[in-house]
Amino acid sequence: MKKAMRRMGFLAIFLLAHQVCAAEWTPVTGADTLKEFMGNLKAERVLANGKIGRGEYHPDGTGTLHAWGASIPRTWEVIGEDTIAITAKRETLSFKLERNSEDAALYRVTDTATGEKTEITVTAGVAVVPAAAGKAGAKGAAAAPSMDEIAAELVNPNTALATLNLRNQFRWFSGDLPNADGQFGYTALLQPVLPFPFKSGSKVIFRPAFPFIIEQPVWNGVDDFDSESGFGDIVFDLFYAPKAKSPLLTGVGVVASLPTASSGFGTKQWAAGPEALLGYLTPKHVSVLLPSHLWDFAGSGDSGSVNATSLQLVYVYLPGGGYNVGTTSLLSYDWNHNQWTVPLNLTAGKAVNINGRPWKLSLEINYYVEKADAFGAEWMVGLNIGPVVKNVLANWL
């Protein structure tokens, strides 16, 4: 009886080993075979926002990655007889294919740079990456963006990415008023960017700003400053960005200010006016002019009218690796007081992947070469944090 059981155990182990050995991985080779594989491929994987990232690749060597609400162009090619290369901005994703001998729909992808292997299922030209495969790295994947692609989208003023930006602004003041020099203030500015894309490729972009002012120096009207905290006026812009058919970016819209500020901080005026955008976007450079004007049309109190012009000058250089450096100076002119405010601005940032979600981290420094003589900010240092998020409002509409 014992011998029979041992024989049955040996037989079971033999059959199991034979079955495991029989399921082998066969390399997929041949330039024509790989081109046929990629020519009409759709690759899908679950992103951190719960949405499906989808890469669509075409026989002419072009492709489009749809991820986080953005549509990002890509190219691909076959190298030699056994390697497929996908170009994602400056990154190149090179991989080799193997096919399972027991399951014709099961493939194994090997990243030639890292050696990492991922099993995918390909059915009717759709490659599905299992959720257990984990998050794509900084170089991205066939159905996930690289950090260079995310960085380029985040500095594009007409981006389709929704972000939740927290701007921490530290200001040091100076002026002719007594004890003006060395005064300090901190403002926390919550500024979501919420795009609403159309099927045509055009979009409407809504950018509200909610300021909370902490320890702001306020002149007491006699001989010194008091430190106060409270809410500032909510400012937002809403503009239409037509689909860009070239590196030229354009947009038109409105900017408005709502009298939501605590006592002593705001204008107590309702104000609105036009806004325009003109930009030029290349893989390494972004240049933007964003002029706007505000007039008051209603309000109360003795804070005076609003009649101000602003011009934001943006130049950003993308050196690669998810980094960006440049300037985002915001110039303004108060027509009521004939007063310019002109900062020299330097900004540096990086797009990073945290637990599968893209974030933009940046630091900016402003030195004001022109401001109010009596009292105004001389320096401003900003630390900005912005995760890419799901646009809940867009899903409701």
C-alpha cells in the first residue's frame, strides 16, 4: 500500500513537472512579425486615478497615449529582428517579446534596459497589463506616460491634465512707511486647474484661486503694522483653448475677482475683464504671453475702483528627466494709482511619480524691481506642490 502511494506521488510530481516544462516561452522575432504585432495594437493598464491608460499604435510608426485626460503623441519602430522601441518624448522604451507555448494569447515583455519582465494578455489586438504588474516607472510604458511627457503637459497652459495646486508664498516687504522694512507675510493659495475637453480636441479651462492669508502685515494708520490673517478675494479665469494644429497655442476668455476677502484684505469690488493667450510650444521650450484686464462693475465700501492690467510672461526650458526651469513673471499696472508691480522671477521644478500618480514640485523666487514706494513686497519665495488628479467636475458634465 505504501509502495503504491509512493508511486502515485512520483507520478503526480512527474506529470506536474512535465506540464510546467511544457509551458515554454518562445521569442517573437522577425521585423515583419513585430511590425504586424505593433501596427494596430492597443495597450491598456489601470492608472492611479482608477482610469484606464491606453496606448494606440498605428502601422505608419505613429501612436497616441491617452492618460490622465491628455492625448500625447508617440512614435515607434522595430530595431533589428527582435526589438520594439517606443519613443516617449526623450525616453525610448525598448522591449522584446516572448509568447507562451500553451496559451497563444499570453505574452511576456522584457524591458531591454532593466530586464524587468511583465506578462500581458493580447486579445483581438488589445494588450492588457494586469493590475498586479505594478506602477510604470519614470520612463513610462506602452500604456503609461513618462515623466518627460508629464512635465511637458504640466508646463503647457492649454493642458488637458487636471491638477490640484497648493502654492505656498512667503513674502518680505519694504517701503517708506515706519517699520516697513523686514515685514513678513505668508499666503497659502489653492489653485486647481480643471480642463473640460471636447471631442474636437478643443477645451475650456477653469482655474480658480482661493487665497488664505496668514500673518499679513497691515498698516494700522498711525505708526506701525499689525499682523492679521484671513481670506483674500477669489480670482478665477475661464478660457477657451482651440485644438492646436501646430506649435502655436491660443486661447481667449475672461478673468474675474469676487469680493470674498476678510476685512482689510480685499477690494470689496466685483470685477471682470478679458483675457487672451498666445504661446509657442516645442519639445524643449514653452513661451507664453497671457495679458488680462480687470474693471470693477459692482461693489461697496470705500476701497476704491478696480482698473488694472496684468501681463504674465512665461518661458520654460525642459532639459529632460522631468525637470523644467524658466520664468513666469507676472507684471501688473494699476491705472488708478499709476503704479507698476514688476518682479524678476526664476522658477525650477520637476515632475515626479509618487505611488503611480504624477506630481509637479517647483520652487520660485521673485525680486520686485518695481513696486509701491510706501509699502510692498520686495521678495517672494514660493514652494508649489501640484498632484495630477481626476477631474470630477468634467465627469459630471
